[in-house]
Amino acid sequence: MPAATIIVPTYNERDNLGPLASRIFASVDPATCSLLVVDDDSPDGTAARAEELAADLPVRCLVRRGARGLATAVIHGLREAEADLCVVMDADLSHPPEAIPGLLEAMSDPAVDMAIGSRFVPGARVDLHWPLHRRLNSLFGRLLARPLTPVRDMMSGFFCVRRRQLDLDRLDPVGYKIALEIIVRHRFENVVELPITFADRAAGQTKLTVGEQLRYLRHLWRLYRG
Ligand SMILES: Nc1nc2c(ncn2[C@@H]2O[C@H](COP(=O)(O)OP(=O)(O)OP(=O)(O)O)[C@@H](O)[C@H]2O)c(=O)[nH]1
Ligand SMILES: [Mg+2]
């Protein structure tokens, strides 16, 4: 298995980190892969939990103070990653760690720019108990981004990229949609989407607020403006 850094942005995910790390290191080799938690100084003690896990596993935690935001946390992680191959995923076990080897395998083809764990290709399943308004929200969000990229799940937070192919100084996202930002800014054309089963968050609370949705509109505006 190639060396890879698994970057996980966190805000108040203390109770998810243990199960997440167990499932990650049951799926990838701890001798070549490591977990990089990028925490925005969560009040629930997420960073302390990461430090506990670091006693037995290749886990490192970066704490950002005074900054908030999923996408910028991921960029911070990409800057600090040890490996060239970087996998980005959520902490809440919505993204199955068992799919990581498939993403890494897809990147073994040098022509592939990015591999995405996708909810919207044949074979994918979305095991969610989302209320109708949230599903409509997600659909509407994807429709708004459709002219920017043919990628079906451009909103996914589960993907693999090569650090050396990224110009991190060119990225200027607000909010959540880091994959969309990377695809559009780098004009990535060869994006592979692998079907995943997407689950409801395991523990803890959502951070997806109305403010976050307004930030998404601002983000789209920036991308359309070029
Ligand atoms: N560092 C950092 N991570 C964040 C921030 N907001 C969210 N995250 C993390 O980003 C990931 C996705 O956030 P979620 O709250 O799961 O968003 P979601 O998947 O759209 O919504 P739910 O799963 O319903 O909660 C999780 O690992 C969060 O902890 C933030 O401001 N800073
Ligand atoms: Mg989630």
C-alpha cells in the first residue's frame, strides 16, 4: 500500500475519533499511512482525544486557534501532510474508511487527478435519515454547481489527491466545499468517482447551519467569477 496521509477536519468530534481511527487502521497499513486531525480548537476536547490515540497509532493533531472553517482546515492539513497522497474525509463516520484502499488504488493511475468517494454514481448508497428540506438542499446545491464540473458528487468531503499536483496558494474557499474548490481551480478533468455507502453521522452534532449554506452561495459566486 502506498504512503498516504489521511486528513480529517474536526470540530467537536471527540466521540467519533476512536472508532474512526480503529476503522482507518484496520483498512490501511499504519506503517505507511497516518492520520492527521486538523481541529479548530474544539471545546469538547477533540484534540486531547487525538493525543490519546497518538500513544498507540500514527495520529497527529494540528490545532488551529482563532480560525474556523472546514475547507480552510483541509488546506492547512494539505500543507502539513507528510505524504504526497492525501485522503480527506469527515470525522463522523459518514465516510466509510474501508473505501480508502479503493481511492488509493484509483490514484495509482498517474492520469487520474483525483479519486472521490461518491454518493451519486451507480452502486452508491445513501443511508440517511435526512428530512426532506435537507435532501432538497443537497440536490439544489449540486444543481447550482453543475455548470462548473461534470463530477456527480462535487460536494463530497471524501477524496484523494496528490499534494504535488495542488497549488494551495490558488485555493480560496469559504465554507465546506473543498473538493469543488480543488476541481474547479485546478481544472481537474480526470476525476474518478467510486461508489460509497454514506451513513448518518455516528455521534455528535451537525455544524451545517443556514450560515454555512449562505457561505456556499458566496463560494459558488467566487468560482463562477473565476
Ligand atoms: N476543523 C474544522 N472542521 C469542521 C468545521 N466544521 C465542520 N468540520 C468537520 O467537517 C466534517 C463535516 O462536518 P459535518 O458537521 O459532519 O457536516 P455534514 O456532514 O454536512 O453534516 P452532518 O453529518 O449532518 O453533521 C466533520 O468532520 C466536522 O467535524 C470547522 O469549522 N473546522
Ligand atoms: Mg457529517
